[in-house]
Amino acid sequence: MGAEYITAIKTNDVRVGNVKAIDVRGARIAVANVGGTYYAFDDACTHEECSLAEEGELAGTTLTCTCHGSEFDVRTGNVLAPPATVPVKVYRTRVEGDALQIEV
């Protein structure tokens, strides 16, 4: 079975500059709203598994995990600062009306 877009959340449930964790088909995914553009990625920091939605601070497209200071680019999942060395998995998103859909 190939990837498909799943309606995951209403767009107004994630305010600009915030990150929210949601469950999508049993996977915990974080959604960041950067200036009205939505980015989705695994909620667990790849360093120590802290929740990026609960423990993260978003500044532009950089998400800092406050557990140990790892930084990630929410657009690509790439590590910007250690101690994490492995990127977080990212998911494609699209907006349909007032619904945010995530490709899983």
C-alpha cells in the first residue's frame, strides 16, 4: 500500500509559531505552523526521544529540543545542532479547506 494523505487536524488547531503533537494512524507526529505553512515530522527527538512538541521551542523553521539542546530544521528534519546526529522523519502536508492533511 502506497502513501496517502490523511486528514489529521484542523488548521486553526495549530497557531502560528506553535507545535502540536497528534496521532496519525498510531504514529505520534508533530505539526509546526511557521507563518501559515505547516510542517509535519516525528514527534520524538532522535537523541533521547523527548517530545519535540512538548519539549521543543520553535524559532522560524528551527526547532530546539530543550531536553539537551538538539536543533532540527522543521522543513527537512535535518539536524542543525548536536547532540542529535540523526534527522527526524518529515511528512508532506497539504491544506484542503480548513483541514491539514499529512501524507503517511
